[in-house]
Amino acid sequence: QIQLVQSGPEVKKPGASMKVSCKASGYDFNIYGIAWVRQAPGQGLEWMGYISGYNGHTNSAQMFLDRVTMTTDTSSSTAYMEMRSLRSDDTAVYYCARRSTGPGYTLDVWGQGTSVTVSS
Amino acid sequence: QSVLTQPPSVSAAPGQKVTISCSGNTSNIGNNYVSWYHVLPGTAPKLLIYDNNRRPSGTPDRFSASKSGTSATLDIIGLQTGDEADYYCLTWDNSLSAAVFGGGTKLTVL
């Protein structure tokens, strides 16, 4: 079946970096893109950015432009999201989601989430 | 503070109907399609509605949505206790060149 499986939970110190992976299966990775969304404790969903599975083109929310890098490895159908200079307010669950084809911005398949805790 | 405004909470009794609104502007809802998601505690978001009013397979027909101008609405009829969750709208914002979520609405089934 179509699924996205993310890497496990991480605990990081302020100033460190993290890299979350998202392995896709059950569909052609090259046709769809992957969006990254996070949810801090007690907060709403926050769109971080998107990477095309076709050509690797990315676009990011303004607040993440200088700290987040999104990449893909098409040979393994895996997307990665790296965040640098972590702060305590980056503590959140990070999700990858497949953006479906079609006219709307629709995230139709979601990973299980990766919990990231940033604490000294 | 999200550019899409949702009520923080709504509530209704089992079997009743509830409406969740999502208000934006011409840069986002007014010129783009809207999708809706629900988030059960401790679980990943799940797509409920896409392209303003289309249900993916698996979404019960108790859920419906619409869009008019710069606002979108999610309706849930025949409420069940299992519908208790947080609900979010999502669309593209042309001015921000970014996707934006609403702030989320917590549904309580009394």
C-alpha cells in the first residue's frame, strides 16, 4: 500500500542539527512531491516547505529559508529534511506528506511523524 | 497567527450538525482550492476533503465542504464521539508563495 515511513525520534541540544527521513513506497516517487509540516506541542499545523520528486525543486516558508534544506534520493524513494541551528521552539512533531496531483494543494498521504525534542 | 482564520473550538451533541469555517482573502482561498484535515490526538493528520468539496475514498459522506469567495466551510452531520478531533483547512497563498494552514478548530462532541 501507499505509505510514508519516517525516521525515529530525536533529542538534540540547542544549536545542533537534525535530519529527518521519509521513505515512500507503493507509488512512483518521481511523480509526486513531498511537503514537510510540523506541529509544536499544543500548537497547530505549520507548513514548512515542499520538494518535487520529479526535479528536486523546492520552496519553503519564509521563516525556514535559512535553516532548512530539503533533498530527495530518488534511488531509494526517500525525502530528507535537515534543520540547522536548532532552538527550543523547534521542539515539535515533524511530518512528511505527499502532495497529490491535481489543481489544489492537497496532502493525501502522511508519514507517522517524527518527534524532535530540543533541550539542553 | 495564521492568515486563515478558524474558530478555536466548536461543539455539538451526538447526532447533530456542526460547521467549521475557514476565512482568508483573495491571495489564498479566494483564488485557490481548499483541503481539510483532521488530527486525532497522538496521530498524524488525515485528509478529509480536497479541491474545495471532494471526498477521498474513506471519508464518510457525513463530511462535506464548500467554498464561497474568500471563505470555506466544513460541515459534519450525524456527529459521533469519534469525530472529536482538531480540524484544519489548507490552501496556497499566492502572496506568500507558500501553503498555509488555518489555526485549527477543536471539535467537542458533547
